[in-house]
Amino acid sequence: MKFTDRWLGLALALLAGAVLWSARDFPAVPGQKFGAGFLPTLVGAGLLLCGVALMVRGWRARGAPSLGGLDAPREEHFGSAAVIVGVIVGYTLLADRLGFLIVAPLGLLATFKALRVGWGPALLWAACGTVLVHFAFYKLLRVPLPWGVLRPFY
Amino acid sequence: MDAVAIAFGLVFEPYVLTVILLSAIYGLFVGAIPGLTATMATALLVPVTFFMPPVPAVAAIVTATAMAIFSGDIPSALLRMPGTPASAAYADEAYRLTRNGQPELALGAGLVFSVLGGLFGGVVLIFAAPSLAEIALRFSSFEYFWLVMLGFTCAIFIAGRDPLKGCVSLLIGLLISCVGLDNPAGAPRYTFGNAELTGGISLIPLMIGMFAVSEVLRFAVTVNKPVMAIERPFGNVFSGMWALIRKYPMQLLRGSALGTAVGALPGAGADIAAWMSYAISKRFSKEPQKFGTGHVEGIVESGAANNSALGGAWIPALVFGIPGDSITAIAIGVLYLKGMNPGPTLFVHNPQNIYAVFIVFILAQLLMLPLGWMAIKAAKQVLRIPAGLLMPLILLFCVVGSFAINNTLFGVIVMGLAGVLAFFMERWGFPVAPTILGVVLGKMLEEQFFSSLIKADGNLFVFFERPIAGTLGVLTLLIWAWPLLRHGAGRLSRRGGPA
């Protein structure tokens, strides 16, 4: 916990540096001392202070027992979360090319499997979920969900 | 008076009533499923409300959130898993009551006192908002600047457990609000030559990411196997409630008043109201030793508090455009989309819409009694639906909903990034609410600060010259100085006292 705080503090300080550096180039409002760079400078300075404070706090608390120890023996599935992020990335890359009706059921199926749902319900709900969402958004709300390669069949 | 009649006409038409009924059922369902929060319910509703006229859109949000905050109590009592964070404060207490053979008392108190607390918050909203709006009509940029600063301060120091991390969250939100062309100089900031970014980060996909996708990710990572505490059918949940009201009137009033006040503070919502009320209830109770063993007193007070917080949160949201909690932060986004820009002028130009919101508030609380009772009856079946089946469908809904706001995949990218950001922020102890506040209020802060600065012409004392601005300014600075003052006072007393 405290170890993370130290590294997070460092990362925030670096981000603050980048923000402060970028803010120098933003133009001022004509006739005024301040301009587009004002808020980013303020945010950068604040982030720098907070980052340094976090580093100092993490450094001081080194060796102290971690607070996370209470619920530490907990099973965690980071692979499942990675699959979900992959599904979102995959959707943004493939939806326009392949179409909603192909990408959505595949994404749903991958997510169901990542959450340890059996094949039967996963296949059933991947199909039903796609049809339901397509009906609700495309038919009822008229959202132009992409057709992709299925355009000729539409 | 005409406006009130028009407002009744706006609410009591079949379309709006159907929307209210459906969003009530939706809110009860989402609230009852552990892992799906009231804020998530709101974020998921937005893509649908996008296609509605203003009154039903706001009615859907008001009704769904009220129901979700109550129904979060149901899995607390039956599974020891709060359905929403707002029920977490007394989840143990409710579960123990169920284990002691009194699930009816736990669920009935949750329902009845949610309704009473919600009505209290609604009535305060109805009376406070218009009078505040009259005062706010005379506000200049100085007052708005300090109001925004006070909002940020409350979110960091009062709502959060760790002010330093709260401060980082807020700054991240402000940084996100910097993106785009919308700044005093009209210069592109952090757009990296991308046309989509020139318009700024759109609020709704960001919220869907931070409140819904992050929950799906959290669910995927953790493994929970809840155990149902009771198998027998429930008796009458309303029996004994009148006796409870007569036994704990002070607790009901205190919880509702504190909940409304905490709700009205920016950044602090129903969950913090419930925690504070539970603690206060125990502190002032005649039987504090019974708390934690299955004692209904804490449920009465904090159950009323979390629902009254909803009404409180709408006060600053409608009057100043400053959200009282994460739910109203999303609602403000919806109000802007609907051309119902929040602020005191809304009360002058569109009073019928405001009155319609008030009517919906009261209607939603009254509807909660019968619908909540039905939800309790159906609870055991609903809680058997595995969340693993719901989460992927919610994810697809998030993706399509984020796409639907502007019909671009850019919204989906924003949603995904925001989801991952919020997931890690929560994991590392950074509260998400200040970030949302920063994003929503960043533009307002910059705008009001610049107009104030031009008016002040280099003299910073002008920021404190007007009475209300001065009071707000001093209050903000005092809260910031408080930790230092306390530290200093502690040192002095240690030096003065015995070694």
C-alpha cells in the first residue's frame, strides 16, 4: 500500500511536470496576463505538491504494517478484467468493419467465459443479449449501430 | 400558480407515468443486485433518457435513484452484501436482524424510513430551492467562484477519508476538463491534433466508464459467494412500523435532516450521509451497546438519511449547477443535453419544469411503498440471478450507450479509458467523486475566475468585498486552514499540559 503510494507520488509528479511544461505554450487572453495556460498551470502545480506529499508520506510509512492486510487472503482474477478491457478495445477496432451483429455476440461470449459462466447459458445469452440491445437501440432509439460486412444483407 | 398546474399536467400524462413506473422497477432491480450501484443505474439510464423530452428524462433519473437507494437494503439484510454503497453503513446490522429471525423488521424499517427520509429531502428541496434561487439571481462571478471552490473543498475535506488523495482526484478531474477549445483564450488544449478532442471529453461516456465499466471490472476481479440468510417466506414487513416511528421520531428527524444537509454538500452523497448518521445514531443512543447485534435504531436513522440525501443533492444542482453528489453530476449532464441548463434563471424561465421535478420527487417516494413491498416479496428470486450473467450485458449496454450519445466510437474509447482509470483509482484509495466534480465544474471555475479577475483588475480583495462572496471565501479558506490550526493547537496544548 505505502509502496504503491510512493510510486504513485512519483508518477503524479512526472505527470505534473509534463502538464506544467505544456502549459507554458498556451496563449494568453489578449490584453490580460493570464490565458489558456492558467488552469493547467494551477493543476500542474497542485499535482506536483500532492505527488511530492504522497512520496514523502509513503517514504515515512515504510516498514509500517500494511493496511491492506485485513482482507489480503483474497482470490483475484486479473485475467478476467483484462479480457473485459480487450473486449472494449476489440469493439472499437472491429465494430465498423465487421458490424455490431458480429462483434457484439463475440464480445459477450468472451466476457461470459471470463466471468466463468457455463457454455450453454453463455451462448444463449450472448445471442439474446445482442438481439435485445440491437432491438432497443437500433429499432426503438434509432441509434445507427454499424452493419459492417452485413450491410449487403440489410 | 399556473406553472404548478402545467407541471401537474406535464407529470400526470400516460407517457411520463409509464416512464416513472418502468424506471422504478429498473431502479429497484439494479439497487438490489450487489455490485450494481445507484450511480451506475443513473449512468446506464442516460443513453435512454437522451431520447426523451426533459421532464420524463429527469423523472426517470429521480425515480430510479430513489428506488435503488432503498433496494440496496434488501441484499444487505439477506446476503450481508449491500446492494449499493449507501446501504453499507448498516448492512451488518440488517443482516444480524435477519439472522435473529427478524428479516421483516430489517426490510420493513429500510423501506418505511427510506420513504419518510425521501419525503423529508423532497420537501426541503421544494421549499429551499426556489428561495435559494431568488438569492442566487443576484450572484456575480465572485459568488460563483467561491461556491465552486467551496464545493471542491467539501468534496476533499468532508467527503473523503484521505484529503491528499481526494485532492489528487479533483486535480485529475480538472485536468480532464482542460481538454478542448472551450477556454478563455479559445486555444486547443491537449487535443493532440485530434478533431474529436477539440470538443472536449464528453461527460456521459466518461461517467458511464467511471461508474459502470469500473464496477464490471471490479466484479470480474473479485470472487464473492454470498449465502442467503433465510429461506422461509416473509411475513408482513409493515407490522410494527408505526410503533417504530413513535419510538424513534428524533432519530428519523435527525437522520433526515443530516442526510439532506450532507446530500446538499457537493461531492458527498447518500453513502456518506448513511455512515455519518449511523455513527451519530450510536453516539446519541440510549442503548449504544445494542448496535451491531441486530438493533433497528441505526437502520431507522441511516435508512432515512441516505434517501433524504437524494433530495438534498438536487438543491445545489438545480440552483447553482453544482452537483451535490455523483448522481446529480450525471443529472446535470442530462439537464444540459435537454436545454434545461441548471441555474437560478431556470426557476424564472422554466418554473413548470422545476415544479414537475418536485412533483416527481414526491410521487417517487409514495410509489416506493407498494413497489418496494413487491420488491421485497420478489427479492429471493431476484437475488438468485447470478451477477455473472448480468455483467456482460451491462458492459454491452455501456458500449452501445456511450456510442449513442454522439454516434461515434470515440465515446466508447473514452468510456473504456475512464473505466480503467476509475478501477485503479478506487484500488489505490483515490475517491472517484471529486474527479467527477472537477470535470463537471472545471469550465465553470475557469470562466468565473476569469470574469472575476477582469472585474477585480489586479486587486484580489475584491474577491471578498461582496457579503456573500466574502463569507463563502472565508469559509473555504478556514476549511483549508483547519488541519494546520488543529495541528498548531495540538502542539500548543501539548506544550502547556503535563509531560
